[in-house]
Amino acid sequence: MNNFHLNILLYTKMAILSMLAMAASSSSSAAANVHPVILIPGSGGNQLEARLTSEYKSSSLVCNKWYPLKKDPDGWFRLWFDPTVIFRPFTKCFNRRMMIYYDPDEDDYHNAPGVETRVPHFGSIQSLLYLNPTLKGITSYMKPLVKSLEKVGYVSGNNLFGAPYDFRYALAAEGHPSKVASKYLADLKTLIESASASNGARPVILLTHSLGGLFALHLLNRSPISWRQKYIKRLITLAAPWGGTVGEMLTYANGNSFGVPLVDPLLVRDEQRSAASNLWLMPSPRVFNESKPLVVMANGTHYTSSDIGRFLGDIGFPEGVGPYETRVLPLGLRAPQVPVTCVVGTGVKTPEKLIYGGSGFGEQPVEIVYGDGDGTVNMVSLLAVETEWGGCKNQSLEVIKIDGVSHTEILKDENALGKIVGVVSSVNSGISMSSLVVRTFS
Ligand SMILES: *[C@@H]1O[C@H](CO)[C@@H](O)[C@H](O)[C@H]1NC(C)=O
Ligand SMILES: *[C@@H]1O[C@H](CO)[C@@H](O)[C@H](O)[C@H]1NC(C)=O
Ligand SMILES: *[C@@H]1O[C@H](CO)[C@@H](O)[C@H](O)[C@H]1NC(C)=O
């Protein structure tokens, strides 16, 4: 049989496969030929459930008797997001259960004793749409993005999937165990393979928000290049904090209630400090100028991106120093050698320098100096891969800047959604890109 026949056979097979796919997704014929999309959320961007075992001990009657108010028959309840967390006594219970602990002997993190956790609906977009399905209005997360993808023919479960994860845990540098996050990468890999298999062997588009971009990059860098070429069509990252953020230093020093009224930032600080994923987002010396002070004290001491270890000690979190230096610091940003599109918001004032007064870290900074970014992530971090991968011949990179769109608005803003879906559609229509394209929109 000559090549020509082989091609005809292949095309016939493809035609049959796409007819089957069309039949499967009768609600939308446009969906037949698209690359499957897998959504990977950011930190806090999916639901988490917990269950308390007999090992669980709480000194507080409130936590034992009244919290949570609702559990299923097997004892599982919603840990994230649960709105009762804003009531002070419950904030404390929540914190204790949400905290994770670093065990230096194991060189790994684990849950609080007596607290089991699970991520509901892995593989589906269900737990990414709303952080709490009973409060759709205020906890909507990826719903608007999903709606926009549905308009161009994507159908949940057919060619649109979700990869939620336990966002308190992080990946670690080579040679260091990271049980929870490594299991997630393995599951994500399986999901990618099955999404491709059920879509005519078409490679997938990974569409990430925030921290999800870092997980996706490391999955790619830890997989053989032949696997990446077979299964990944495009990595599209929204607001990825490639090099961390200065705001994370504020979270570690003083806690961050994320503007939720009634929540005392100091009450949530311990939980925030405990999360391995937060440590991952400290400003990286590969990205932030190592001689530029990011935190300035009244006594003249300052901290740059090279001083994060000393900073952690000085704020009273010495237990973070070891894991930071061994597990986080060596993590790189190697080019994944599959096409990447970075979509970022710009022109939103973003903490760039924290200035503390006479009481040191005991009080909130007396002044915060702002710079460019998306309100959460500094510009230099959003664009870090442009510099990192600039000289890499095998890396095509498209950067789309959208002026005035914040870190979370990027998932809701009509203009931003139009651009994101535009990228997905261009991938599906077979438009490839040159090695570096930067497009700026206002
Ligand atoms: C880094 O910061 C220092 C001090 O602010 C400055 O002198 C230097 O030019 C900066 N380097 C780069 C590459 O921007
Ligand atoms: C300055 O303040 C920092 C943070 O409070 C503290 O760790 C450091 O020891 C102080 N340095 C001097 C020289 O007093
Ligand atoms: C680029 O890709 C080719 C083919 O996959 C490979 O042989 C080469 O080593 C890659 N170059 C770099 C710098 O990774």
C-alpha cells in the first residue's frame, strides 16, 4: 500500500472518529474538531472537603460541638470554601483544620492530626465553577470562563475537563518528596491522556489560572519531551506568578484577610504560613532584582529577594527557613518546549515594597509602595518567562497583556474572556505562532 492510500485511510478513520465525537456531543456540532481543554485552577480555586477522625483533638468546645454545622453521613464536610469561617470562633477552628505541617524527618508536609481531606470531582469542572455551590453569587470562580468556552462549542465531560487539587501543598525541588502534589501530577497526567484518547487522539490545551500555571509547567518539565509533543497542543496560563509576589511577604509577616471584612489577618496568618504553596510564591531571586530592597525596616535593615530565609526567621517563622531553602529555592522555570501563551493583566497597582515602622513586623507596614502588575502579581513575575525562555530556540511564547485587568478579574472580564477564548479558537483553527509574540490590549 502506498502513502497515498494510507493517507486516505487515515482521513477516513479521522472522519469516522469525528462523526462519533459529534454524535456523542449532540448538543454542539462545533465541538467535534476542537482540542480538549483541561482547566487547572489557582490557589484556593476549588473546593476541598474534610473529615475528622478519632485522632482529632480540639481544646475548643465550639470546634468540637458546633463546627462544622453540616456533615454528610460519612462525616465529610466542606472545608473550603465555607462562609462561616468569617465568624471569629469558627475562623480558629477552620485554621487548625486547614493547616499543614512540615515534618523535617520525612522532609514532607502532612495534614493536621486527625484531619482527612479530599478534593471532590477530580477530572470535572464541577468544583471549579463555584467555591461553594450554595453561594453561587459570591463564590463564582471559573463559571464565566466556562460559559465563554461553551459558546464556542466546548461541552463539560466531552472535551472540557477540570483538574482541581489540594492547593495547600506544593511541588518540591528534585530529590525532595512531595507526596500530595506528586500524586496530583500523576493524576493530571492520566487525565490528559484520557482526555486526548476520548477526543480522537488530539493533544490537549492546558488552561491554567495563577498557581495552576506553575503546576502545569512542572508537570511538563518532569515528563519526557516525546510525551509533551504527543499530548500537549498549547499551555495557556492566565496571571501565572512565575517568580512569586512581594505581597506574599506581607502575608507571611502580617497575615492577609484578602479584604474580607470581619476577618482578623493575624487569625489566619498561621494557616497561611503553614501552606507549602504560599512558600513557593515568595519573590524569587531568579526573577526579582537581587539588590532591590523589597522590605525596609525602621532600623535600616532591609530584605531583597536573596534574603527570604533571613526574612522568614526575623518575622518569627524559623520553621519555614529549611523547607524554603531546600525545597523551594532550587525550583527552576525551564522552558517546556511546547507552545505557551501567557495572558496577563497589567496597570493595576501592586505591592512592590513594604516599609515597616518602629514596631517592626509587630504591626502592619506604615507604607506600601506600589508598582505595575495585576494587583497581586508584580509585572516582573508575570513576565518572567519572557526573560527566562528568551534565548531558547525550541520555545514559542505568546504574551498577551490586557491593561487594567486584575488577577481575578481576568477570569470574569468580558474583554479578557474574549482574548482567552480567541487564543483557544486560534489553536483549534490550526494557527501556529512564531517564536515570540507580544500583544498589548487596553
Ligand atoms: C537592580 O537594582 C539595583 C538597585 O536598585 C540597581 O542599581 C540595578 O540597576 C538593578 N539591576 C537591574 C538589572 O535592573
Ligand atoms: C532590625 O529589625 C529587624 C526586624 O525587626 C530585626 O530582625 C533586626 O535584628 C534589627 N536590626 C538591628 C541592627 O537592630
Ligand atoms: C530542541 O528540540 C530538538 C528536537 O526535539 C532537540 O534535539 C534539541 O536538543 C532541543 N534543544 C534544546 C536547547 O533543548
